[in-house]
Amino acid sequence: MKTYLKTLLRVFKKHFTRLLSIIFMVVISVGFIAGIGSAVDKINYSLTDYYRAQNVSDLIIKSRKAEGFSQDEIDLVKARYGEDNVNAGMSLDVDLKIGDQTQLVRLYFFDGDQTVNKQTVRASFDGGMSGIAYAAYAEEGDNKIKGVPLGTEITLNFNEILSLPEQLPTMEKTIVVTKTVLSPLTFGVDGEPSYKNGEDVEIPDNINAVNELITVDNILYLDYADVPLSILPRGDLYVAFDNRSVFNAFGKEYKSYLEGEQSAVCEMLGGDESVRALTLYDNYSFNALVSYGAKVRGICIVLMIAFLLVTALVVLSTMTRLIEEERAQVACLSTLGYPSWRIIFKYVLFAMIGCGIGGVGAYFVEMGVATLLYVVFNYSFTMPPMTPRITLWFYLAVFFGIVLVTLVSTVLAGRKLTADKPANLLRPKAPKAGKKVFLERIPFIWNLLSFKYKSTTRNVLRYMSRFLMTVVAVAFSTALVLAGLALLDLCLFHGINSPSVMAVAAVVVVFAGLLTAVVIYTLTNINISERNREIATLMVLGYHDKEVAGYIYREVYIDTVVGILLGYPLSALLIWAVFGVMGMGTLAGVTWFVWLIAPFVVLAFTAFVTLLLRRKIVKIDMNESLKAIE
């Protein structure tokens, strides 16, 4: 056991850089994917908590009768849903003079305190009011709603508002704005186009489409008691379901329950000819927020496949080559009588510790990305308070997916090696047989190449598995960078005014670039470790440091360039899939220079990595590296 533990510790010491590679791969992949997925969960949970805390109405029942709802009808609805879950009122869209401007203003009238759609007070007026003035609350201003300053006096002419006969005496009331509030139904910063004067309006699932709809300039809330006019009907009923747990950000159960209640209450009040019932699906703020969250999650799922493939590929390569380098150790342990499972367990433990440390780091990255995206959504919505609930589902699903891939690849590589005889493992692995590469069969090209480029070409094409591993990994990394740049292009140059999508795009580019750097670093580092003896031989032959580094760098850049070229068709497929789940943007619409920028991003990260590895190349010990079992 003592010997076994010593060999275990030596594995960690000898392959520390590979351990770091596994850690960083897990941190980047899991942190990015889980961060975006968790951001959507936080949005949905926060919206659900807000829905419950503010007792948001599930139905807004609007009377089609001029006299509005009778008290008997109101009592009938209250009997079904509860006294505190039904508020009666009315809404009117009118032209009012506020200051020196005439504005389209929506007036809401309610009976007493609102137990449904509880408003959040943002500011209060401390000044006095005249004896003829009545209090009113104004909706807080945003991109569309202009807002009314506290203390503003407004005159309401009800003869004009209600289109009363001219022979009736003039009925005017003066109101004073005493509070600025935020309605839980209007937290989209681009206004509230869900309905206007009882007309049906199709609610867009694209936040930019709101610009095509008419929105009011201001919204005012008044109490019937402060405007004592018996002629004002109760034309609206705001209904909150007693079961507040059924909503869950428009879950399937909620949709089914809502449809049933919508039909039942309409039938109870005289059918479609008498009433019309609006639901939260008709509300722009709720509908747009959940819809945008779904689009972000769709982007996440599409990109998750690419991130996981690259991560799995690199981890598989890392562990396979690590175990291959440990041939002599495996042979010794096998000769000493250790069973195969125990030998393999050492490498499984190495991989699992790397994944475990990476998983802890990824959790904090995930929280940071999720919080960042939630904050960015405030540019499009006045977001509800972020939920304190921990959102682990997406994180755990992605993390355990990475762990499973790592575990399987390590066990398979270990089983293949331990199945061999110790005597064979103690011998050096036979070098790959030399043979002509296809370029040598094209003399007019081959003869133009200098010796160093001929050598580089042979090395690149001789080890085809290593070449393909690097090319495929770089191709997927390039595709991820291009997908992120295409999303940025969509927002910056194609009129998609969505800070949330722009933030996701920026995060994609950053993490795709980091992934590219780790991929190139890991695969090049493995390449150098496997070729210590070859590099040492070049040093003995008198190659300068610059020439030795160039010997490796040329192969890295050739692999990278081929990977970039292969990445273009993958990028087209990935961008098409991302735009498809978003329901906006086209592959043909991506600006031409985006396709030119991506290769430079990948090459920039590659250059950075090669600079980091230069010291490792030129510091190879010639004496130690040239020692070998002959």
C-alpha cells in the first residue's frame, strides 16, 4: 500500500500541468454552460417568486357591456376565487394635457386597496394638496412611458373622457400625483402594448417588435373614492388564482389550468359576447421575459454540445496519452501483483480529482455568469429581485456529464494497457514506421519545400491521430468563436436591440477563446512531452532555441490553420442552429467581416499559448531526455 501511494503521488507531481489542463477545461466548459442555463433558471424562479409576492392577476376579465359588471357578477367571481383575489376596476385611454404636452394616458380606476397586482412604491410626494385635488399614482418612467413628476396637477374632464352628452353639466376633477409606482404587470422597459381600449393585440415574442405597436405615454392609477362619480362603471375584473404554486413561469400545468378557468369564468359571466378574458400570455412583460429566457436557453443547449465535444476530446487525449507514458509503471505494478482495477484506479483518481477541483471552480464561474446575465436583463426589463434559490440542476447535469466522459475514457485507456503483458510494457513503444506522405508524390510542390518544411510536413501527417485530434478540437473552438461573433453582429449591425443577447454573445466569445487557448496548450504540451527525446536530439545536433521552438510551432500553426478551415462549415451549421432556436437572424445576413475576424481571434490565442510553452521547449534537459532503455 505504501508503494502504491508513492506511485500515486508521483503521478500528480509528474503530470501536474495535465492536471491543470483538466481543471481549466472543466472550469471553462461547465462554468460557461451551467452559467447560461442557471441564468435562465434564476429568471424563471425570480419571476415566479415575484408573481406570488405581488399576487399578480392570472386573468383580466373585460366587460363588453357599456355599463360594465354588476355587483352580482362581481360577487359571483369573488365567490369562485376569494374576496382578496378579485379586484374590480376600469381602464381608459385618453388624451390629457400634462404640463405643456398633450399625451396619450391610460387611466386605471380601482376600489380601495389593491390586493391583486400589488404595486411597488418607488417615490412619494411630501407636499400638500389643495382641498379640491385628489391623489393619483403614476407609473415609473421607462423607455416608452415618460413618467409624471411628483406633485403634478392634472385636470380630468369626464365629459370628454366618457363622451357624455353635451347638455350634461361639466364634470371636472383635479388630481395630484402623490406616488410613483411600478406595476407588476408592466416591468418591460419598452412600455405595455398588451391591450388598448379593449382591442385584441397580438403580443410579440420578440422584444424589438414592441416598437411596431402603439404604447401609451403615461399610466395613472386612481381610487374610485377619490373621484366620486357614480357613472364610472367597473369594466375590468383582475383575478388571481388561489393556487399560487401552479404558475412556475408558464409551466405546462399552469397553461392547462389557465385555459380551463378562462373558459369557465367567461361562461359564468355570459360568454364571449359579454366578456373577454386576457391572460398572462397576453401580457408583454411576462411573455417577453420568459420568451427571451427560452431563447437564451436554446443558445445554451446548442453551444453546450460543441463545448462538451471539445472537452471530452481533450480530456480523452490527455488521459490516454498520460497512461501510455506510464507504461513502465503499469508493468511494474502488474509484476508486483496489483490487479488491473487497482492500477487503473490510480489514473481514475487523478482524473476525478482534476474534475472535482475544476467542478468547484466551475460552480463559482457559473454563479458569476448567471448573475452577470441577470443584471444585463435589467437593460430590457425592470427585473424582479433575484431569487435566493440555488439553481443547481443545470450545473450538476453538465458536470456529471463531463465526469462520466472522463471516467469512461480513462477506464478504457487503462484497460487497454493493463491487458498487455508486463514484458511488452517494459519495452519502449515501437516508433511509428516512416513512410511517404501524399505531398511527396507531388514533386513540383515537394521539391520547392526546404528541409525544415519537409520535416514539419512529415511530422504533421505521420501522426494522423494526433493531427486529427488537434484539428477537430480547433475546428469546434473556431465554430464557437464564430457563433459568438455572429450573435454580436446580429445585435450591433442588424437592429436587434437586445442587451441580453449581446451579453450572451460576449460571454460566448470570451469562453470560446479561453477554450481554444486551453485546447491548444493541452495538446501542444502533450506533444512536447511525447517528443522530449526528439527535441533533445535537435539540440545536440546544434539547433538554436529559436529553431527548436519553430520546429514545434510550425506544426501547431499548421494544425490550427487546418482546424480553422474545417471550422468554417461547422460554424455555418452552429450559427444556423443558434439563429434557428432564437427565431431571428439568418446565416446569409452575417456580415462578411465576421468570417474574417474569427481566424485572427483563434490565431491570437494560439500565439499566446506558443509563447507560454517556449520556455518548456528550450529548457528540455538533453542528458535526461536522451537516456532510454535500448
